[in-house]
Amino acid sequence: MYPAKVIGKVTSVIKHPIYENKSMLLIQPIDLKHNPKGKAIIAVDYVGAGEGDIVLIGNAPGQAKEVFNVDNAPIRELVMAIIDRIDLV
């Protein structure tokens, strides 16, 4: 799991059937101080996140199967939560 910032929505006319009725977001992984880290990627939204939100991304094997109850889901990154704040101690 890692934090990321939602930087846009992804629209597709032709897509795998498992993506029907699911929102896809373009996310930018960030560090704990909100600095960009790595390349932007696509994630499937599970919580209703929007552009500018800081989110928690899960990418464990089998996670999408558990969340969406689908065998062999072609989903790697999944938006699991919207983060209100990050406190560093």
C-alpha cells in the first residue's frame, strides 16, 4: 500500500468487461510529504475519489478479487481509501 494523488480520470470506449461500471483514475504516487514519486499510473476507484484527493493505493495480489468478487481480475492498483491527512512524528 502507498499514498498517491488523483490527477485525473481515465475514459475508455473499449475496455475489459471487468471494468464496466467502474471508475478509473490517473494517480501519481507520492511520498509522505506529498512529493511526486515515480510515474503516474491508472487505478480502479473503489471509494469515490476525485481529482486532487490524496488516496491510499492497494496493489497486493488477489486484492481486486476480494473487493470485487471476480476471479482473475486484470486489476493491479486499487484506490482503497481517501486520506484526510498524514501526520509525521
